[in-house]
Amino acid sequence: MGGRIKKYCFILFLFFFTGRLCSQMPADSVDIATYNLLMKGNWDDMMLLARKSIHSGTDFHYLRLRMGIYYYNKANYRRASHHLVKAYKMYSAYDLNNEYLYYACLWGGRETDSYFYANRFSPELKNKIGFKKRYFDYLFSDFTYT
């Protein structure tokens, strides 16, 4: 008797989650809704909607950026850098994302990653954050493999 109940619960559980994952949320409506919640200051509601969106398969640059800024403001730099790296991989030329990514990695204990990303930033952003090349970068800057 107990085995059948477990089996039916498992099947019900399986149908529930496969049904949820199949219905993808439209990106434009998620973008508008998360932006409006952000402008109203409802960060927690924005995060709930963002998590639902990613769970459904809808993922885009600004959504990850907003999630990264949320965790950055909560001083959870590890989670912030996770989302900001994903946003960076989607669109690497956006200076707002890059600045948050640099500081989240730096303050989250990922100094090597912050240097790695900052080395690819625009010259304006490098000046703003005070990025300096390391000594060995000058030695091997013209070195190429043949």
C-alpha cells in the first residue's frame, strides 16, 4: 500500500514539474515586469519573478544584471558575481554590468577573476575603477605562440 502511494506521489510530482518547465514565460513581459518592480523598489518581488522566469527557461542579460545588483546590494558578492558573469557572457560590452562584476569579484574573494574581467573592459571603465596592469603583463604583452 505504501509503495503505491509513493509511486503516485512521484508521478504527480513529475507531471507538475515537467508541466511548469514546458511553459516558458515571454521575455518581453518579464523584462517590463521586473523593471517596473525594480523602479518601485520591490526588490523581493522582482527576485521572485526573476527566479520563476529562469525556472521556466526565460533568461536574458538585463534579468541577470538585475539579479546580480540585488545580491550585490545585499553584500552577497558570491551570488552577485554568479549572475553578473552570466550577464557578462550574454553581453560583455555593457559598462554598468562590468563595473558591478569587477567589484563583486574583488570583494567576494575572487581577485584573479576581477583582474581577468577588468583586463577586457573599455579604457573608460579601466580609468574609472583604477585598473593597473601587473608587472608580468608588460613583460609578456607582445609574446605570441607560433
